[in-house]
Amino acid sequence: MTSPAPRLPFSRPPAFVAPGRDGAPRVLLLGSGELGKEVAIELARLGVEVVAADRYAGAPAMQVAHASRVLDMGDPVALRALIDEVAPDVVVPEIEAIATQVLVDVEATGRVIVVPTARATALTMDREGIRRLAAETLGLATSPYRFVDTLAGLRAATAAVGLPCVIKPVMSSSGKGQSVIRTPDDVAAAWEYAQTGGRVAASCPGGSGGPDETGVRVIVEGFISFDYELTLLTVRHTGGTTFLDPIGHTQVDGDYRESWQGQDVPDVVVRRAQEIATAVTDDLGGYGVFGVEVFVVGEEVIFSEVSPRPHDTGLVTLVSQDLSEFALHARAILGLPAGDVTRIGGPGQEAAASCAVLAEGEGVPVVTGVELALAVPTAQVRIFGKPSVSGRRRVAVALARGADVAEARARARAAAAALRIELV
Ligand SMILES: Nc1ncnc2c1ncn2[C@@H]1O[C@H](COP(=O)(O)OP(=O)(O)O)[C@@H](O)[C@H]1O
Ligand SMILES: [Mg+2]
């Protein structure tokens, strides 16, 4: 299915007035992490007023927005009150954990554009919605899968999809609650981990419930021994659909660590990935950047998942393109053309890479060594300014270019290693 032509947030061509003045375009960011911070900066560059919301004060995007609000965006009453109060032209979800029914309702009023569409945010917040759409409606190749909500169901599902397999809460991101089941002995621990690790933890994890007791719903996927995985950033904008150069990446425990552009990907794989991205993003509709994740085995391309927003592996575009994924998102969601992308980096800088910098523990992250990181050729850093950390969190990213992927990655890693993170 191809969705109807997206609605535009403003009369065409958009009129820009100083932020805060009557008639000024206003964007409400739902989620104010490091990706939202870059989107807020790009919107501000175009003179757009940005109100940044999250569940805690001082979040990265709040530090660069015109105003901020603190609330639980999963609470439908609070979210509806926020949208009524801020009266934005455009609502830009940055995270998945949002009361998406409210987005459906406000979109239906016709007064607010939800990016890319309310339906897309609802389908992608839940692994079941997007997986069934991709595999069953669109007929795309995916890993074999089952959805279950009991331990007994999990045992049957692992037998059906085969071992090894991957288990993930349907409501989860960044690898939370996700693990690999290699033998039947792993099943109980994997179930327990999924019950506590997702966004919606079981009400009594580890309780005395039997194998048939309903818990947090999970997807069980056959493990794909891929040669490599890619993110294909796909921009839907008034000028059409634009694909960025594929991004290679590594994940540890389901969480992104390094990403790069400039990898030699066979044309047939790129074409197939673009076909998959077209099928998925045409169905989801709306305007904006999508991160389409695929696994590649030989020349076979397998759809994994999609973010209807800039992707963490796309941080590399901050140094690889004249317009980053965040700049392109800002343009696209305002109803502006976003198809004119130029790779940057002259001879000897054909590839680019990012390396995430993590802190683990409790406290306020203090970053030093920036001067050493920036001594690495071509290196740049973004420090997210997170007010505190609890658990394992990304606090900065190192970026660099190089003659090939190996050199760009080595430089990004060297810059990341030069940063010292202390929690005080
Ligand atoms: N079925 C699978 N087979 C092999 N690896 C997988 C599979 N599912 C996930 N992974 C690995 O885990 C990473 C995170 O999984 P993903 O489904 O993208 O979750 P998240 O929403 O947390 O990003 C993937 O990028 C990939 O490296
Ligand atoms: Mg992913």
C-alpha cells in the first residue's frame, strides 16, 4: 500500500516568523535525548520555535530548545494536556515510549502534524505491529518469528523458530531485555530477563507464576548469522524519497557502539535494501527520516526493523554529509525539500565513522580529555550534557573521517578512547 500524500504543516511556502511571535512555526519534541538535541539545533537554525519534553529536567534537547516541559509521555492524560497547552504545528516523537493513541487523536483534529504519522509511531512502538506489517502485509523477508506471553509459549516458540534465537520484549529499545537463547537451558533465564528489561516491566518479576502465567509479551526471532548489518537512512520529503549512503554498524548487547559510511556494499544489496525501504516507508507515510535496519547474508537482504525518526547509527552523518540526518529530518518535517545531500571529505577522507562513548554507574558524568580527542586527525566530538547517569548510558560520541572505513573507525575509536568519563 502507498499511503496518501502527506499533509503539510504550514501553508506553502512556509512562512517563518521569529520564535515566540504569533504565527511562528512551533515544534513539540517528545523525547529530548541526544538525537532530539541535534534535531532541535537544526530546527532552531531555520528559525523554528522548539519546545522539548521528556520525563526529567535538563535533558540534552532541553538545553538547546526555547522551552521545555517535564512529564511522563506514556501518560495519555498528561500528554494530551501538554499538546493542548503548547499548541504546536508539528509533534516530533524522538522516543518510542509514548501514549500513541493521543497522537492518533490529535492528528485527527487536523490542527497538528504528527511526524511522520500517528499510525507510524503506533506501529513502530511495538515490535509486533511493524513485524506483522513488514512480513505479513508487505511480504518482506524477515527472520522467522513468534509472539508469546508465557514461559510455556516461549518454549514452544523456540522449538518452532529453532535455536539459536533472539528474544526481545515487544516494547523495548537499545537491547533492553533482549538476549540470545542458545540451548533449551537458557529459556527460563531469557524469559526472566525479558520480563524485567523492557519498557513495561512485569508487575511482579520473578514471582511464583507458573509457565502459563501471562507476562510481558515478547518476540522470538530466529538468529540470523548475517555477514553484516546496515541502516539505510531514508528521507521522505516534498521532493520525493532520498536514500543516504548505507551505514554499517556494530552492536553490543543489542546497543549501537560504532557506525560508519563508505563500506563497499554490492550494488545489488543496495538496490534490494532501497526496495525494502521504499515498501516500508511508503506504507508508513508522512515526511521525515526513517532508519531502515537490514541484515545482509551474501546478496540476500533481510528486513529487521525501522525507526520513523533519525537513527543512532546515523550520528555518523554529522561528519559525512553537508546535511546530517538531523538537518534532513528538520527540512522534511517542515515540508521543505531535502533531497540535495553531498558527502563531505576530500581525498583521503572518503569514509566516516562514529564511536559511542558510554558511562556506567550512577552519578553526574564529567567528560575530560576533549583536547586529546580533538588532536586525532579529523576528529569531532558531541558531548550530550546528560545531567546524570543511572546504569549504562551513552554520554558522548566521537566522529572522524578517513581514507577508508578502517582508518575512519580507528580515528573515531582513538578519539573516543581519549575521552575520560568520571561519574561524580
Ligand atoms: N534475529 C536476529 N538475528 C541476529 N541478530 C539480531 C537479531 N535481532 C537483533 N539482532 C542484533 O541485535 C541488534 C538490536 O536488535 P534490534 O531488533 O534492532 O533492537 P533495538 O530496537 O533495540 O535496536 C541488531 O542490530 C542485531 O545486531
Ligand atoms: Mg535496532
